[in-house]
Amino acid sequence: MTKQRAIIKEIISLSDGHLTAEEIYNIAKSRMPSIALGTVYRNLGKLCEENEIKLVSKRGFPDCYDKSTLPHGHLICDCCGKTSDFPITDIGRELESELKTNLISYDINAHYICDECKNKMR
């Protein structure tokens, strides 16, 4: 693993949330001033391909990256893009039973409006 990839993976693994590529780049740049944004994007792609991290796509907002590749869902605010995890128990087995096929993976994103955004709307 390259030094750049190791730094990017560490930044994601130490994060409490779901960081965008830009946020990851800014943190990495403070630790390795010579790192380029393209390098961050390439390494994020490789880490996703290797199932080390997970890409979370959000319509209308920048994609973000999740350190957990275990089955779980994401709760996404449609106003501000805030993203948080929520557990899903046995939904994979339910889907396989209903669809009568074996799943390789699945993504579940639930959309809502967070309390902070609701309060701003009032």
C-alpha cells in the first residue's frame, strides 16, 4: 500500500462520519502537502474496488465515503446531505428469500429531513 493510500485510509477509519473526497483531501494535504486531489480520487476508487471502504452516493450532494463495509443503511437528509448509519438486521436474507437469488451486496439509503433543517424551515 502506498503512503498516500495509507494516509487516506487512516483518515477515513478515524473519522466519526462520512467524509467527502474534498474533506479527505484537505485533511491529507495538512499531513502530506504534496498530495494532489487526483491522487486522493484515484486512491478512493482503489480502496472502494478492494472493498476497504464504501462509496455513498447522494443525489444533489457530493459523494462520501464510509469506513464500514458491513451491511447497514444510510440515513440521508435531502436538504443538507447529512449522512448517518443505521443498522439493518437480516434484510439481506429477506431480500434473497423474496427474490429467490443470492445477493452479492446491497445498498439501502433512506431519505428524510433532519431536525436542524426542519428548524430552519420554520
